Amino acid sequence: MPRRRAFDHVRRLPSGRYQASYLAPDGRRRPAPTTFETKTAANQWLATVQADMLRGVWHPQAGTITLGAYYDKWLATNLRIKKRGTRSLYRRDADRWLLPEFTSSDGTRVHLGAMPLNRVHPPGVRDWYQVMGEGVRAAATERASGPTYRGHPARWWAERSGYDVPRTGRLPRELLAAWETAGSPTPPRREPPADAGRDTVARLYRLLHAVLESARKDGLITVNPCRLAGASDPGQRARAPVEPREVHGMVAAFTDRYRAALWFAVYTALRAGQVWALRRRDVDLENLRVRVAVGLVELPKEGITFDDPKTEGTARWTTITPAMAAILAKHLDEYVPPGPDALVFGTRTGRPVRASQRSKMFHRARLAVGRPDVRWQDLRSATAMFMLDSGASDADVRVQLNHKTDRAARRYRRTSEERRRRLTSGLDDHLAAPVNVLPLRKGA
């Protein structure tokens, strides 16, 4: 009588680690995708495989394909990711925050990328979320707490000490000597926001959820282990709306050559990449419209390039106001070379403006109005609020911002200070009128 083959088998390797294998229903012996530090850990893994078989949820690849290997296939074959910039971002996110091994401040070790898909459980996701969150917040805090002045500290000190010094060029030796005599002061560093990195943490969790949801639909796992309540929603930021006077102040502080770009962003609610990718042939001043066709993106090792629209329906014609058309006409005459492919908001040599240069200009502009918290994407919020304050409906805002639902547009219903002043101005008439106050009765 032939000897019955054992379901599980564990053996110790020369390295001291343990290798586990099991007998699959198809008669093939399948090894574990990784080795184990102890024999107990190997046996525990085999017990989960056998339990999956008894429940009827075992998949031949579930215990062999790791999250890292599945992620590579998911990213390469996901037809919903159309933008090269988005695909590049997901690759960088995974390589830095999703797949590597991490160790938290309390010694917790997490390595999702090396785990088989059916071994990624809610407790492991919770550990990863904690460790990843610590790293993201630390990195974001470091970036946000940079110096408040970009340039040599001696120039910063000279400007604040009343010296007549140019903004660029070599500093005079006498000035450098005076700065050193003053103790070589340096500009203060920015105070990082308390919620630094919050949006990135939520985005990374949504990415992991999407990958594991795809694995569930592929039948490799039975349930999605990403179950942390509220982890995918960073919440509404407590940021004051951008006021019209602040828009005017930022435009005035912007570089002359690119002031029209800031106006254009406010009037059209386009994303930064779409604004700076506008070409002369995309502008139709006669019919008061511009064509949103592509966006600028900076890819590692590729530099600045044109990319496909972010979502379906982004490539479209959008209307502009006569005032915006007049601003564009003046800008085209003064700064844009002839030719249909000439960038409307390009450099003096006609090349695209790098994101770092745009950030530097915008940073100076927001500091000029005392709003260091304003981001470029907040200009889209400003556009929506200005439209709502002017009587536009949620549907109007949805079309202008190219949102799919009115619910997305309703996020921008944050009343501005200016509108509150207008709405409450009528109170003066009522409060200025005499008020008859009846005397209280005794004992009342």
C-alpha cells in the first residue's frame, strides 16, 4: 500500500530559517513564498493555508504571490490609470511608503511588500498605517519647516537692516563682513502645520485599498483587509477662504511675465499643470474660450513633458470672461512668440516653467498677502466660492471645475468674509433703530 503524502512539511535551512510547503488539491507540493524565522511561524502559516482550503477560499496563487509582485502587475495593467504622471506617482509611492520594510518608533516591523496576499490581514494593515504615517508626517514636517527666505542669509539680513542690496548677484565683501560681525544671523524657519502629511497618508491608504480590492475581485483574497474607519478621508482643512483682495495682492506680487497665469487660474479653476501647458492655438479670444487639452508633468529621469488629461472629459473647451480675454490678449502681445505651439505661459526662451520656479513665485505672492497657508489648488476653491457668492448653482460650479457630481462642488460652500459682510450689512439699519424695552415687573 503506497504511503500517504503528508499535507504539510517544514524543514530547517542551512541559514537557520525554516521553509514550509503544503500539498495542494491538484496534487502538487507548493512552497511558501517566504521563509520563516521559527518553526512555529512556519506551522502557523501552514495552518492558515489549510483553513482556507476547508472554507473553500483557497487560491493556488494566494499563498505564493506577494503584495509587491501583485502591485507591479496591477500598476502595469490598470487601464484606469491614464496619466503618465499618475502612474509615476503610484510607482514612487509604492517604492517609498507601501512595499519597503519599516520599523516604527516602538519597534514594530512591517513589510507588506514581501507578504503573500492572503497574509495581509487587518492588524498588519493597521501596523503599516501607523508606521507609514509616522514616516510621512516626519518627512512632511521637515519640508514644511524650511527657511522663510530662499537665498543667502546675508542678503536676508541686509534687506532687513536697511542696506541697499540687489536681489541677485554677488554680495559685496563689505556686506558679508558686516553680516559676520553681526553674528551671521539666519532667517527663521517656518512653523510646520499641525496636520503636515495628512493628505499624503490618506492618499497612500486609498492606494493600498484599491490594490487589495483588485486582488479581491481577482479571487486572490476573500475580503479586503483595509478596514480602518476614516483612514481614506483626510477631512476638511480649517483653512480660511481666499478673498478677492488677496487674489489682487498675490497677482501684484507675482512676476510681471506670469501675472496673467495667476489671473487665468482664478478665472478658469484649472489645475496648475493645465494652466502652464496652455499653447497659443488653445486660445480663441474671438469666441471667448480656451481649449484644455494637455497638462505639464515632471517625471523622474524624463524632465518636463506633456501628459494626458487627468480624467475623462478633462480635454474640453471652456469659456472665459471678456475681462480674462483682455488680460490674455495683452499677455499674448507682450510675452508670447508667434506660432500655434508657443506656450502662453512659457519662459523667455519658450520652454515650460519648472514646478520649482512656479512654487517659488507663488510662495512670494502668498507671503505678500500674509497667507502662507494658501496652495495653488486653493485657487480652484476660490473660483468656486466666487461663483457661488455671485449666485451660481452647484451644477454651474461642477461644470466649471469639471467635477462628476454636485456633491463635489458643494465642498466649496465656505462663505467668504466679504460675503458675510454683505449679508450682515443690513443689520445696521435694524440695530440703529430705537428699541422699546418694557420694564420688568417686580417679582418677575
